Amino acid sequence: MNIENHYRKLESMYAAAPINEFFLPQLKVSEGESVIEIELAEKFHHAAGGVHGSVYFKMLDDAAFFAANSLETEVFVLTTSFTTYITRPVSEGRMRSVGKVVNKNSTQFIAESIVYDSNNKEVGRGNGVFVRSKLLLSEARGYGA
């Protein structure tokens, strides 16, 4: 398989995930890395007017996940653990997360991610462990499209 084709198929798979109908993110995948952007909206806010922590987690986990899956061309990877640090509040503009694989071995991938606000200031970071599942990518929604 052409590796660039794999990256585009991962992007298509992400766009096809039902959860993303709510967030409308944009994903770009490359070797061992991914970048995700979303436009912030009030629907992402908690009662005090800032972006809810779940949005930080989603941005960070998704970026790390797709960085890991960029290096796995046969099966869907799974998040087995993920640690999230919210370092600065944000309420408007865009969020951009960048995920990178920092270690890969025969059983797992370790990836880190950082999320930035519209001014390119870090607002959160995270790291996770990802393992290969038994689900073939070809069977995942949107991957074969």
C-alpha cells in the first residue's frame, strides 16, 4: 500500500466517525505525526464559559492516536492509557493539537501531543500508550472510502 494513501484513508476514517459530526475537526496525518484543528464554539463550554476538559482530552488523544496509527497500516490501534494536562484555559478561536510518536516497539506505541490556542500558546498536553487491535483498518468506518 502507498503510505500516503494510508494517511488519506486515516483522515477519511476520522471524518466518518459519528462523534466528529459534533466537533467538525480537520485532520492531517503524516509519518508518526498528526495535526487536528477545530473551531471553538459555545457548545464546547462548561458553565463558567471556558472550553470543557473533554474537548482538550479529545484533541490530545485523537492527535496521539492518529500519529500512532500512521505507523500501523493493517489494524486499528487502541488507546490503553492516556494522561491529560490542561495548562491554560481557552474559550474562543481555534484549537490545534499536534501528536507525535516518541517510542514504538513490537507491542505498543507511545505518543505525546500538545494542544495550542489561536495565538499558538500551549493550553494542554498529554501522552498515551496505544496497542494494535484485531480490527482490520479495512473494516473500520470510512477507511475504505
